[in-house]
Amino acid sequence: MDGRAVAPAAGTVLNALATGTGSAFAIDLETTATVELTDDGEVDAEIAGQPDADTTLVERCAEFTIADYADAAGVDESAMGARVETNSDVPMASGLKSSSAAANATVMATLDALAVADTVDRIDACRLGVRAARDAGVTVTGAFDDASASMLGGVTVTDNTADELLAREEVDWHALVYTPPEQSFSADADVSACERIAPMADLVAELALDGRYGEAMTVNGFAFCGALDFSTGPMIDALPDVAGVSLSGTGPSYVAVGERETLETVQDRWNERDGTTRLLQTRTDGTQIQ
């Protein structure tokens, strides 16, 4: 039994490290997971093109999914194993939610292989991947905001302390991503520094819940650049032309949203910096079985 699913990356509206409330939106960069179920009870994974990458998260996703849904699929959990391969155009440790995309794609591909994907609520599948991410130690907050945006598409606002979806809205933006050469791992972020800007995060949450996502992003970006010691220069390059711009996650990527023509102008400015730029669209369809 084989399964396959694809999940989009996401950009940040509100980083959840300060208060536990977060917000993110899906963007058109994808991770694909292929799962082959086996009868040897072992779960192994590989990441295409990265033979030395840590596969713990992907393996936990497959293990947890089999444990939770083997009975519903009518198979013996103790004997069921999996071979998982992921392939991604989402740069790792860049703030673009590569872990959430990998988790969602793996969970849904495993559910597809078990032939129960149509019976599982998408939010439940998302929470399963979040649980695996916490177990694997790749996230501080559990990243339910990032995971929900990737799973459902559109913009989501969440309470990551309770894994609760507070709001979701479909948006039609173009998104420009600037990724500097360095990497930044979420689990290494200075949480105490982020917690000190909680009043600003509360303001961002209010703006996001009021549908003022662009303003929310920009306030979030300045606040978290300060807390995490990232330059605000790329944000200044984009303002005041764009609808919103922010450091994405714990960096190092920045994401701006707005009209395509405006973003093309900002791309010219960002291209003068070291790193990579990508002009994309937002996604409303979320994680999909293939």
C-alpha cells in the first residue's frame, strides 16, 4: 500500500513564541511525501538530495499516524512499518515552515497509504503532525499556526498552547520571499527575548483577528527582528509599497505580500542582497493527496 501527498510552505503573520498565539499563511512552495507501507514493523525515512539530514520528524509522523489509525484501516499496528521519502523545494531552517510542510505531507501520505485519509478531519491530521514535531524536538511552540496554514491553506490564527484554530480566511496575495544564505533553527530561538515583546504580539494578534493581516505582519516583523537580532533592512526596502512585510518565523527569511507589480520592484531591491528571492502566490488549497 502506497500513499502520496503534497503540502505547501507558509509565511508568518504572527510568531507564536511571545504569547502562544500565532498566525501564518500558505505559500506556493511545496514538500511532497511518498509512503510505502511494509510488514516489518520498521519506519525509515530519507530526504531526497540530503542523505545526511535528520529524518526524525518524518519518521515520527509515520509512526504516530500508523499507531493512531491502524485499527481504523484494519491492519496490525505491531507489524506495520513504512518507508518514507520526502522531496521539497522549501529551503530548510529558513523560516518558511519546512518542518510543518514535511509533517503534513507525511501524515497525509501515510493516511492515504492506509486508505483512511477521507475519514480523518484535516485539523486532527494537523494536530498529529504537531505532536510528532514536539516529540522530535524541532519546534518550541508546536507550530500549530504554521501547520494549520500548510494543512488548510489561506491565513490561520491559532492558540498554539491549546492547538486551537481561532480563525481562517482565504486570501489572494502575491508573496515575495527573500532568503539570506544563513540558516536559523526554530528550536534554537531565544524564547525569553521573544516573551519580553508579548505586548506587541498581543497587538499583532488583535490586528490579525480583525483581518488586518498586512499591518499585523509588519508590526510582527519589526518586533521579532529586534527580539531575534535580525536586520530590519529588508523590511525597510519593502516599505511603504507593500501591503505587509515580516521576518518569517525565526528567520532568516523575510516575506512581503501585495500586488505583483509592486513586489517585482521590491524584488529588484532584495536581489542586491546576498541570498535568494522568490516571487510566489499564496495558497488556499492546503495539503493535498496526490
